[in-house]
Amino acid sequence: MKIIPAIDIIGGKAVRLTQGDYNQKTEYNDDPLAVAQAFESVGIDRLHVVDLEGAKASKPINLGILESISKGTELKIDFGGGVKSNASIQEVLEAGAHQVTAGSIAVKDKSLVKEWIDQYGPETIILGADVQDEKIAINGWQEDSGIDLFEFLSEYAELGISYCICTDVSKDGLLQGPSFDLYEKIMKVFPSLKLIASGGVSSMEDLSRLEQMDIYGTIVGKAYYEGRISLEELASFK
């Protein structure tokens, strides 16, 4: 299982939100590059970067941070937040991202995301499925699209998507454990999907259980920043 640490950016700083609420923000470090280099120093090779300001503005805002991490490390970065146009995805890839997450745009403009899959390949585009009660949530989790998760995944599986980050909004930032049952259900229906679990990880036990489920990867954020899982423990999953 791939361990994919998260760095969420607001105002050039590494922060975390609770359940996507911008009013429940905790700042952890004012140097995201140093955070990324610490992950790399123990052998971690992937990083999940979320431009929270970009998500609000519907266009990437923190490209400078992305570029500094890309130039200052060898990490394979996946980037999300405000990528909703051809110009934006080009900017993000040019700034050093290896993969780009299509979240709200995958709900609102399927033909554009299909274009991206065709142009950049299924290794580059990650489907972002933010979920509440098995329905897709969009626009920073503030809006219920009414779209069923499994119908959504089925449509994109037909379009050739390989990777999916699935975040259970009800779990995110609460350190109460991931949605094991949901991920198990997804993997039964879509066994070839490279599923990346996100939200709720609170301990090494959570990570071990996800690994036993043969999940492709897991994003770890708050549990690391709050000291519940150490760098060395994360590195043990290599």
C-alpha cells in the first residue's frame, strides 16, 4: 500500500481543515517545502497537495508552492484544488505535478475530464470522489450533487479512469477511523480500480487494516500532524 502524505495549502502555509470547513482550520507549518522534504527524508516518495484557496477560487492559486516542492524534492506529487480548465491543468503539470485530481469538475463537465484522460492518459488523471452517504459532494463538500457514488465510478471506469481518491466527508479530520466498509464495497464492485482511501485515518492500526484490504494507497494528514503517527511509522509501509 502506498502512503501518500497530504499537504493542504492556505496562505502559503500547511494547514488542515475539519470536514472541509474553512472556519475549522489549524495551521501546522509555514514552510510546506520543509514538510515535504521531511517526508522524502524517510523514503516516502509520494505527496498529495491540495490548494484549498484554489478550490474556493475555482482556479489554482498556490502554483508557486507546488513548483517549490517539485524543484526541492523528487516526490511524485498529485495536485488538487481548482483545476477546472485546460489552462489550469497545463499550469499545474508545468509547475511539477505528476498527477491531477479532478473533483467537482468531474461532476460538472464529464466531457472535459474525458478529454484530459485521452490527452494526458489515465496515469495522470485521478478521479476525486468526495462522498457523503454514498452520494457525491461537490464545491468543497458544501453541496450534495445527488449523484450516486457507484454510478459515478461506473461512468468513469468506462471512460478509462485508473485512479480514484475517495474521501468520506463525514470522517475527514475527525481521527475516528476510515470508512472501511465503504472501501470494501467499492473494491468488490471495481476490483481493478487503484483506490486511494482518504479521511479518518487515526492510527497505525487503521493503516494496517487498509493494507490488509489491498487498498492501493492511503492519504494521511491530520494523524501525522497531530503526532499520532510518526514519520518513521509512515515510512514502514514502503
